[in-house]
Amino acid sequence: MTDIMADPTIPILDIKGVSKSFTVQGRTVEALKGADLTVNRGEFICLLGASGCGKSTLLRIVAGFESATSGEPLMWGKPISGPDPSRGMVFQDYGLFPWLTVRDNISFGPKSRGRPAAEIRDTVSRYVDIVGLQRFADAYPHQLSGGMKQRVAIARVLANEAEVVLMDEPFGALDAMTRERLQDELLDLWSRTGLTVLFVTHAIEEAVFLADRVVVMSPSPGRIDAIHTIDLARRRDVSSPAFNDVRRMLSGQLHSHHARAAA
Amino acid sequence: MSAAPLAETSPAAAAVAPPAGPRRLRWRIGSPREPLLALAIPVLLAVVWHFMTAGKTYSLIPPPSEVWTALVDLAVGGINDDAFSATLLTHLGASLSRVFGGFALAVITALPIGLLIGRVPLMRQLLDPMFQILRPVPVTAWLPLAMILFGLGPRSAYFLVFLGAFYPILVNTIFGVRSVEPRLFEAASMLGCKGSSQFARVVLPAALPSIFTGLRLGLGFAWVVIVVGEMTGVQTGLGAIIMEARQLSRTEIVICGMVVIGIAGFLSDRIVMLIGRRLLAWSPSHG
């Protein structure tokens, strides 16, 4: 959201040949091999693949939680060296601070960055409104449903002026109805704010519904296989023939990897 | 619920009941039941005690009635008019100051040391083995050394009480810090809270439930070691009169001291528990 940084000639994220391997009981496992991905400001990218394809590893490297074994992840052309408020993470298990109320969870980031108290108050009440939690602003996380917790987690990174929102299967633990509602709310937020979203999922339909581009990944070693631009008009109709065509194509691609891996 | 009378479960009754209604109702109706149950076995034991000791000339243990008389005399005087009469408040005050003083000293040392051992590997390597070896040494064993190091009198008493309270707080703080979900550190650091500022904003609050368990245990141990702590040549204190009464074969005063320590320990634990409940309102297992 800091527009000074937004040089249109530089991609917001530039992942250059990033690999990650680690050693488990003397054996080296390649979690991610030579991943290349360029993300422009305002794009909605889904990383799609089965477990073990390195999609979460890639997300965690971009977050700065893990460092790449080789290759270079860049943000606005500068190397990512650790976690930073400009890249907010939304975890599948929420990661909310259980001792803080909804309001205080959202103000945690702005407080950490030493924003003035009056500004924090305004920001927090704005984001409490945006995610529709006015009645629960003073509730503790254990009093909330899964969907409400994830709204808090999203509000928390947005209130902290994140430019890139990294989401690691954020709706995976929610029931189908809540998941669909949150997908709609997320798209609505995204289209209004110009956020850049990197969204990890193993659900094909979710990826096709949300993404500008779907990055298809496959396991052993974890790698990027293909990047598909989804040209369907928004709001996408999941029951339309065009939507189904894309879904079938991606499904075929994912399964061919399984067949190959099994062979 | 199935055993509740029909009127209580009817929609009309439920509609007028305030949210806290059922709980308050249960409190009011259930209130005599719980204290009665809690008192049943002590009363039974007192009755057995009475019949085994009352009227026996050569009993070394005084009957309950004699202990009660001694307790009243100890509290307000006017019965025996000896060295013990009307001294209870002085002794209780002295012991309270040692228990809470030693406990406070244990809190302000064990808490930061525990946070460091739990969170900083170097500190763990430096300090943890030493404390592991010191921890099993009984407070009683420290008595002679304490008196050499701190002299006869209250300073040794404070030290021994401190020692009794220190390890439970330390061990539970370390445990609390080590079991903070790693996810919370990731969340804090991506929100801009990094390095040592995580101590106050993540480690301490996340470890608080476990720290409170340590505080309750620590305060309990402070009371447990008060008699040893007051074997250091102090003149006042519940431990001191127990030792003095023992030398004078005044067993009824010894039992009075035991009773008062028990009640004071129970009440101070209640206070810590109430504070804990307020601070831990966020925790589903406390609140």
C-alpha cells in the first residue's frame, strides 16, 4: 500500500530459481527445486498441488520464515531476508494470540511498529467493520468460530499495511458454506484494495474460482510445472461449462503427475 | 438437567431468567451442600480424635476441646495468661511477612531466569544443569549453611522460604515458555514484533497459565517450609512458636500452630487463584 515502492517496471515478487532442501536422517530431501515465478502488483496467484509439492515451502520462503538453499526470492527487487510486515501471513490454524481480544489481535501489528495510538484506534475499528466483527470486537479467540477467527487473521495483516498477503490453505479447516462465503469476501477485499495475494491450496475449484493465475506444482522433487492464466470473468460461476473446462484441464494435469510419480 | 423440575425448564421460566440465572440459582441452592461435604471427613476425624483422647490422663495428644481453648487463649488471651497468651497476631504477622517476602523474592528471580532458560539456548546450557542438581537438595539441608551465610535471624528465614518457593516457579515458567506454540512467534515476527520485544508481548502472556501454576505451587511451598525457615533463631512466627511449644511439651500449642498455618496457606492460595482467574479470563481452561 506504500505507493512510493510501486515501480511498474519491477514486479512486486520475483522468485528466481529458488530451491530448498533439507536433511532428514542422513537423506537429503528436495522440498523445492528451481522455482521461478514473477508476481505483479495486484495479482491473485494460487499455488496448487498435492501435499509434498513444495507449495507451502515456497510460501514460507517468500514470508521469510525459511531461507532458500539456493536461488533468490526478491520483493521490489530486494532480497527477502526475514519476516516483514509488508508480507502478511494468514495461517490455516489462524495463529491468533489467545490472550488478546479481537481488537487487540488486530492492533498487535500497528503497535509493534510504533504507530500513534489514535491512528491505531481508527485503523482497528475500520478493519473490525470491514470483516464484520463489530459485535465480537472484545471477544477472545476461543469464543469465535473458525470463520470468524480467519476473518480476524486477515484483518490483522491488512491493518498492518501488508502489501502482499500470503495465505497457507487458509480455508482448509472450515466447513463448505463458511469457506465459500470467505472466498467471496476475500475477492471483494482484494478487488477493493489492490492487494497482491499468494494463496496456497490443494482444491482445484478454489484455485480456479480465486486466481488470476494458477501455478501448478508437483512433488518429489517439489517444483513448478505450469502456470495458467485464468481468463474467466469475475464473479466466476462454478457451475458454468467454461469453469468446468478449466477445472478438468487442471485436474488432468495434476493427475498425470500422480500417474508419473507412481510409475 | 433431566432431573430438573418441570417449571424450571419451561420456556416461560427460561425467557425471564437472566443469562447468569441458572448458575446463580445453582450457587444459591447448592451452596450448603459443598461446604457440608468438605467438612464431613474433618468433623468425623475430630470426633474420633475426641473419643481417643478426652478423659485419658496419660494421653500425649490433647483432646480437641483443649486445643480449641489454647487457640482462643493464643488469639485473645484471658485463659492461661502465660507466655503464649494473646500472641497469635504477632506470630501470624511475622510468618506472613516471611512467606510473602520470600515468595516475592522467588517471583522476581525465578520469573526472569525461567524466561531466559526457556527461550535462550545459551542460558539453558549455562544454568539448567546447575538448577537441576540444586533442586533436589531439601530446604532443611540448607539450614546450617543459611545461618552461616545470612546469620541468625530473619534474613536466614527469608532465604529458606525463598528457596522453597523458587523451584516450583522456575520449573513451571521454563515449561510454560518452552511450550509456547512456534506459530505464535511466526505470527508476531511477520507483524513486526521481533527479537527481545517478543518476551513481553508473546512469551510472557503465552506462558502465563503455566506461570500461575508455578506461583500457586511456590506459595504453597513457602508455607510448607515456614517451620524450617523459622528454626533460624527468630523469636516470633508460627514456626517459631511450634518449635518453642515442642520444647515445652505444649502439644496443644503445636497443633494450634499447625491449624493456623493450614488456614493461612489455604486463604493465600485462594487469593492467588482469584488473581489468576482475572488475568487468565482469555484461557478456556481457566477463566
